[in-house]
Amino acid sequence: MRPLGLEGTASASPQPEDAELVARTLAGDAAAFELLVRRHYGGAYAVALAVLGVRADAEDACHDGFVQAAAHLGECRHPGRFGAWLRTIVRNQARNAMAKQSVRRAEPLEEWTAAGDADAHRTVERAELARRLETALAVLAPTQREVLLLHDLEDWPHEEIARSLGISVVMSRQHLFQARRRLRTALSGVRLEDTHDT
Amino acid sequence: MTRDRVDLSPLDPRGDPPRFDRLVRAIVQDAHVDAQRRSTATAILVELARWTRPALAAAAVVAIAAAGTLMYPRPQPAPRDAGLDEAGIPVAIAEWARTGGHPSALELVAAFRAVAPGDTAGR
């Protein structure tokens, strides 16, 4: 599930640059905006999930963040760095949602009803795994969660994570190491004595 | 580092492509609706702004007309003399007294008849 292209990295794919997609979106090209959404959903989702810890809430924050970004796209001063700008919006959206304590705990119904009978077992199994991961992620500090999600879910290199979070590469590696250790402990059902960020 | 990777794929919404497509479509759709709503609001503001100048001009015309009317005082009715009224003096006679008029005899008779027509009818 690697994103189509990482911001700030050279890409050999013929995919249009973010700046071009932003310009096309501003000109009313919905397809260009859809490409931006697909390209940057993963990073935005990782950021939102790191803040909120619940998939459904992270998806809501992403949804609202993208809609807000579209509404203020003309204010994006560096269209080439659309991803970073978007993640700032999504992070604020997630923090606001957290502050309002509008955290939704229930699994959306569509997730259970959308799949056909043949896939039902797999869907339930996947949902159960996701719930266990959500619970385990809750023991991590937000920064650890963000580093872990960006690295292990989005395949971001440490250099990119460090730039995005404003930390050093060494610190990013350290956060990842601690996050994995604590996540495994949590997943194995062992009670963690220390849940402070390191 | 790669071998230590935690499998977080169950958390990834893109793991269920049809559902992810629905998420993306919902975002694009809502962004489009939001843009249309903002466009409509802007159009209304533009239309209002377009009417501002004619509305101000009309208001200025009304204001000038009102000012012209207010500048010329309407003729006020002559104040009535309360003392003459209480004494039973007819209004016409009081007016002659105030302005120094010289009524004819017939006018004087008519003025007094107007005050007390019954008195003269019986005589």
C-alpha cells in the first residue's frame, strides 16, 4: 500500500506533480483533485490515526481535512508541497475532533454490510485484527504512533518522517524502535508498566 | 529494520479497495458541493454589490426630495385666542378683531346667527 508518490522525492513515474494537480483543481478539474486525494490519503490518514487512535474518526478527519483543503486550495502558497500543507490541516482537524470529544467508538455499519457473504469471514477477521491494533496503538505516545504509522503503514523513509515532524532522523528511528517494542508488548497482552513517550 | 516491521495493514482503509473508492468519491463529491455552495454565496454577494450603486442613488434622490420638503415650513393655522373663545365671541368676529378687518353689517349678523341660530329664530 505504498502511496503513489512521496512528497519531496524524485519519482520516475509519469504521474503529474502536485503543483500541476493543484493548478488543475483550481481550474475546476475534479479528476485532478481525486488524484491528489488518492496520492495523499495515506499520509493524512496516518497523521489523523496517530492523533485520534480510531480508524473511523481518522477517516472522518481525513474527509473533513480534504474538503477544507479543497475550499482553501488557493491559499496553498507552495503547491509543490501540497501534502505537507494538507497534513497540517488534517492534524488540526483531528485535534479539534479530539478536543470536542466527538470520538466515535462504533464500527461503521457499512463495513459489515458492504462485503458479500464470501468475504464476510475475511472482513470480520480483518476488523478484529484492526480493533486489536487500535487498542495496542493506544498505549503509544502520539509521536510514536505517527512515526510508526508513517513508517510501517506508509513506507515513509526516516528522512521524510523527520522532515514532516520536525525532528531528527535519529529521533525518528528511536521513536520507531520504542513504538514497535511497546506495540508488540501490548499485542501480546502484557501489561505495560511504562507508557510514557521516550 | 524491515524484518521488525509491524503489519499494520488491517488499519489501512486502502486494504478494502471498493470501500476506499467510496471514501475518495465522498471526499470529491463533498468538496464539489462545498465549492458550488461557496460559488453561489459569492454570486449573491456580487449581485448585491452590483445593486449597491443604483440603490444608493435612489436613496440620495429620496433624501434630497425629503430635505427640500422639510426646508419649506408648511403654513400654520392662526392660533386661536383662548380668551375670546371662552367669552363666547364667534370665531369670525375674533378674526376681524385680530386682523383689524371691517365687516359689513350683513357679515356681522351672519356671524352672530352662526353662534346662536335658535335665539334669532324665535324672535
